[in-house]
Amino acid sequence: MEAVKRRRVRGDGVDLAVHEQGDRANPTVLLVHGYPDTHAVWDEVAERLAARFHVVRYDVRGAGASSRPFGAKHYAFEHLMADMRAVLDAAAPGRAVHLVGHDWGSIQGWEAVCTMPDRFASFTSISGPCLDHVAHWTRRSLGRPTPRGLRRAAAQGVRSWYIYFFQTPLLPEALWRAGFSRAFTRALEAGEGVPARAGHPARTLPRDGAAGVGLYRANMAARLRRPLDRRTGVPTQVIVPTRDLFVSPHLVGGLAERVPNLSLRTVRAGHWVPRSHPDAVARWIAEHAAGTTGGPLTAAGSRSLRRARVARDRRPFEGSLVVVTGAGGGIGRATALAFAGRGAEIVAADLDLAAARRTAELAGRAGPAGHAVRVDVGDAQAMEDFAKAVLHDHGVPDVVVNNAGIGMAGAFLDHTADDWRRILDVNLWGVLHGSRLFAAQMIERGQGGHLVNVASA
């Protein structure tokens, strides 16, 4: 594990506990935690990133080993942004960094990429929406109500119960100090499968929870009542945990209107996904950062041009594994080559192994090395073996294209029962086998995926 270096940085009237690991010559990733966490919620992710990046974390004001000013006014965005600038100036002076935020760290991140975009090469948001966008989304859902929009708005209202509770004077702080932290720790393990470990939840949790209530009181009501029309050109990746009990996945609706360089990742996980799925989170941060730059700051215009060029040049399926059945020719081969040309690693499956090998060879010329497999999609056991082999040799696919199909020509009465049985085995059961087996792998991995079923005459 990379050694962690600790130091104090003077923020906006507070002392901030800053933690760094990895080679400072590498691109910098700044990880910002949420409420009621400390920098330690990122331990597993930071360890995975430190081999390739200079990783910086800090306890935000009110948390961990940083100062705890008294009074909600000290937790307003203007002070949070001044603190972040101080950390950036100390840990990555003159460099554009890759910003990652979770929960309130992500809410702060949205504010940062909208108000000082030239400090950031990329932004990854996890379970913390832009407050301005939430307000606009809610007004759109209620302004032109539809049954679905009203249900979604009501569901988010239920998820946000604690926001209203935190506006209550004194009571939230009293509960944290009276022992609510123990209930929080138990709920985290029971509800999200995230067991307590050294550093998280922090020993300072009662004080952190009480102080951090100021984040909600200083910013929530004012921003939700009078939202700004915020936009950012920073390349932004939003990781959406589909089982988040606090942030509805539907809040990303309409976000592309305000974030033109936007990508979305879904993961079958709860709110504390940096703890429950650190491998996926670290990999996605690294992949997103790889599509941008994290070098010296330049003029805003040239930075925008460089970002646009990098985003254009980066192939959209780089790092993805794509399985295509019936890949020996026709639509299957064309599909496999299209994915390969966009950076995907291809597993070409076909009953004709020689044809599959030719497709894999062509795919390797356009992208990463391709792989050929002979399989009869109408054979249930063969498909079981195929799915297991793909998992063992290459991992869980991100996309599976069930394309294999057959047809028969001639008069209706000229075809035997075996002919019809074979058509059903390939064209119906082949799709069911591919969907069922690979969907199970995708669900088990917990990072989502895509099944594409092709029918053609």
C-alpha cells in the first residue's frame, strides 16, 4: 500500500487535514467525502488509484481532524469553495486535477466545476446531485405534472426526509451526541452490507454528524428556493447507484442540457458505493481521467478546445468487453467490427469456428485483440459452458449481442418437425440462453450491462 502523507492546510479560517499518496508527478485526483464521513471513506478507492495517480483527500470543515467552526453560516458554499481552492493550491499548484465527490463531496464538486472550471480536468459525481439541477428537476416534474413525474418527485421527497429534519434547531445535534452514531454504524452494515472497519465510520462521528448539519442549513433551503442556471463544460461522469436510499436515479433526467460532456454509469449498489464497490469506482475514475488531461493550467479557451479534442478522440467503448453471437458473417460480423472500431474487446462466437476466427482477426486490426469461440447457441449445455468460459478467460461482458439466427426456405409442408425444432432452438432459445446466463453475471458483478437481441429477415 502506498504510504499516506499527512499535513495541515489553512483554509478559509479553518485548518484542514490533508492526506496524500502516490507520485506527485502523476496526474492528481482529488477525492472529496460526504456527510457524515471523513476522508477515510475513500481508503479502498485511494489505495487502488495511488499506483497511477497522485491521490489527495482532506477532511472537510466540521469533519475528522479538520476544524469545526460553530454556526451554520460557516458551512456555506463560499467557505467550502475557499477551502477546496486552498487544498488545490497546496497539493496541486498550477495543475488541473480530476475531481471526485461522494454525497456532499459531490454536491460541493458541482459547485466547484460550475464556479472554477479551469481548476479541473474531469469530474466524477457519486450520489450527490447539483442542488440547482435538483430544484429545476423538481419544478419541471411538478410544473407539468404527469403520473410518472409526480411519482418520481414524491419518491425523492421521501428519500429526502432527513433534509427537512436537519432544519430543526438543536435536535439533530443532540441525537448525534446522544448515541445516534451507533445506530448509524449498525444501519450501514445491515442496510448496505458495509461493515465498520478502522477509520470508517470515524471515531469522531458524533462530532462530525453534529457539526455537518450546518451543510444542510446553510445551503439547502436557499439554493432549492432560488436555483441558479448552472452549467459546466468540465467532462463529467455520474455514477448512479440504483439502490440509493437517499438520491433517486431519476435525478439525472435532463442533466445533459446543462452538462454537454456527460457520461453515466449505473451500479447495482446502495449509497455508500465507494465502500461497497471500490474496484468498480476506482476503475471508472481512472477510465474517465484517461479520456481527459490533468496537466498545467492554461487559458480557458485552449483548455476547452483540448477537452473537446480529447473527448472526440477517445473511443467510446475503450475498456469494454463485448460478446457477439453469430459473429461469423453478416450482421454479426459487422456489429463486432463496429464495436472493435470503437475500442471494445470482442468475443466472436459462431457455429463456424473458421468464420469466427476471421471476425476476431479483423476485430483485432480495428481494436484490441479479438477472441473466437465455437458455440451452438441452441444447445443449452454448450451455452452454459460458453458463458463460464467467457467469465473465466475474459471477465464479465459489458455488452452481449444475441445475434445468432437461422432461416429455412421452401414450402411449409416440406419442413419437418426437426426443422422447426432447430429454428426454435436457435432463434428463440439461443436468445433466452444468452440473455439469462450473461445477465446473471452482470447482476452478480453489480455494475450493470447491456443485452442486445437482434431479429432479422
